[in-house]
Amino acid sequence: MKQLTFEQIKVLKEKGTEPAFSGELLHNTQKGDYVCANCGATLFDSKAKFDSGTGWPSFDNAKNVELVEDNNHFMKRIEVRCKKCKSHLGHLFNDGITKTKKRYCINSCALEFKES
């Protein structure tokens, strides 16, 4: 495993959330794959990315993720984890603006981008 930053540890291992509009991949429009910052598993294709206006990278389709019920903070949400290493990535909401209606709301620091 690679050396993670303090922010990545807070998000990936401790299920934290980075501040909205702070992530370096938020406005990335290059073609390629978004991979887990912890283990490198491919998670999202750039074709699935869209601007939700929420401040975090949003995707309407995923690969190699697992969904887990999350009832923390008095909310009922669906946590998105890397299927390979079980790292916390963000949450899934059913309010997306694309035809899937899915919005994988993912912390930018939980991802790395691999250009194709």
C-alpha cells in the first residue's frame, strides 16, 4: 500500500469527508479512470462523471465498489466503499441528474486519476 496523506487517512480509513469544493479532481474533465487512492482498484470511468453542483466529484455509474447501509449522524445513507480494500469513498444518493438517477458523491482525496 502507498503512503496516504493525513486527509486521505481521515476519509479512507476513518470515514471522514473533505470540505466541499476543495478537491483537486472536482473539475477534472480529462478522459480516463478514477482509481482508489489506497489500493489502485478502478472505480469510475470519466464518462460517468458529471457536475452535480454539490462540491464533490459525482458519478452515475461505478465499478468495484460495495454499498453498505450507513446510519451514522442520525441520517440514513448508503456508504460507498472500495470492493478491494474496503476504504470509504463517499455516499450514494438517488437524486442524480442523469438518466440513472444515481449520484455517487465521492471524496476527491479518495481517488487518483489515470489518464487514458
